[in-house]
Amino acid sequence: MPLKRKILIAGNWKMNGLKKDARSLAAGLAKKNSSAKNQSVEILICPPFPLLALTADTLKGSGIKIGAQDCHSQLTGAHTGDVSAALLANMGCTYVILGHSERRINHGETDKQIKMKAETALAAGLKVIICIGETLKQRKAGQTLNINRQQLRYSLPVGASASNTVVAYEPVWAIGTGQVATPEQAQDVHAAVRKTLKNKLGSEEGNAMRILYGGSMKPSNAKELLALPDVDGGLIGGASLSVKDFWTIAQAT
Ligand code: 13P
């Protein structure tokens, strides 16, 4: 019998929003989730660091979880401008997104650094969402599966299990472009990721670990993507900035 993995719908607000936006987005979603019939979906919001406290307060009691978009690889110390996983946990975060392509590209983050961050985050009691994904150039060169397998192998933390780690496949060419992966393209990579996870973690953990799709997921394409056998949720950027769109995606399962 195929294993049932709980769908995770995660909103990555990236560097968007002011206090008033966070308040109204979180309040709108909290209201919807509190009266929702379908509680079988896990919903997560990842705002910018300074909005974490306000968003957590606004979401209190709604059942919606809160996460961050990055953390440092050390638990504490002299790291000006950085934020520790311990503080994130202390602020009420359950998850942290690590290795997003915008951090890999804009900040030169490597698989090794992402792995270190993830191990520290796990030690602080957070769950991690490890992002992987190929560029258009790599896809055109036929390197898609190899790139994703490689990023996964080297950025997955020691101690990763289905209960503390989620993988997010986000093709770089689909992020913020409106050019979503076709169901075939998404399932192809997700199946390869699943196989790699099984090889690395054993069949049981590899089967149980959730793999999210991210990259121009919208109300109009979410249902089709979320119905794929190895797609266990979404990591949503642009559409997570609208209560209506994000909620529609969360209900599309
Ligand atoms: P978009 O949904 O805006 O394409 O962003 C996806 C993403 O990068 C989520 O982390």
C-alpha cells in the first residue's frame, strides 16, 4: 500500500512585506484555518526575520506554523548580522528553509555550508527544508537529475529523518518567472530525489520523507502538481503574499 505523507504547504515571503502586511496576511490565514474543515494539510509561513514575532503572535492558536528563511551554521557567537537557529526556535519557529537558490546564488552558499546549517538547526530542535534545483542552463545541458542528486547528497544533514527534514525541489528557471515545471518534469525529478533518499536513508525513511515542489506554484496549477505521486506539498513564493491565492493552494489537495 502506498505510504500517505502529510501534505505541507509552505509560504516563503522572501524579502517582502512590512508590519501591516504581515499582520493582515497572518490574520487572514489564521481566520481561514481556524474555521477550516480540512485540517489534514500542514501549513507553514516563513516571513523575514524581523516579522517573526508579530506573525507568530497573530497566528497564535490558528494551527498555522511559522518558520524562517535561513540561519547561521553556529549556534551562537560573534557573527554580526546573522541569526541563530536557537533564537529562531526560541521565537516559535518550527522550520527553517535552507539552501534556497537565491541564497546559493546571491550569497554563494555551498552544499557543505547548507549541510552545516541544517545540522545546527536540527540540534536547535528545528525542522529543516533543504532546497535543491537546477538552472535553465543545466537543464538544457541534460544535467537536471545529476545536479539535483548531487545537491541533495551533499546538503542533507547527518541525522536527517522523515520527521525532521523536508526536501524542496525548486527549478531555478521556474522561480518567480511564471514558467512552472510540467507535471512530467516535476515528477521526474521528485522520483529521482525519492530514489536518492531511499539509497541514503533506507527505504522506510526515504519513502516517508516529504518532497515539496516550488517555482511559480499558483491556484491554477497547484491541484495538478500536488496530485503527483512524489509531490508532497509546495514551497510558494509570490502566491503566498495573497491570502486568497495561498489559501486556495492549501485547499487544492
Ligand atoms: P515563486 O512561487 O514566486 O516562483 O517562488 C518560489 C520560491 O522560490 C519559493 O521558495
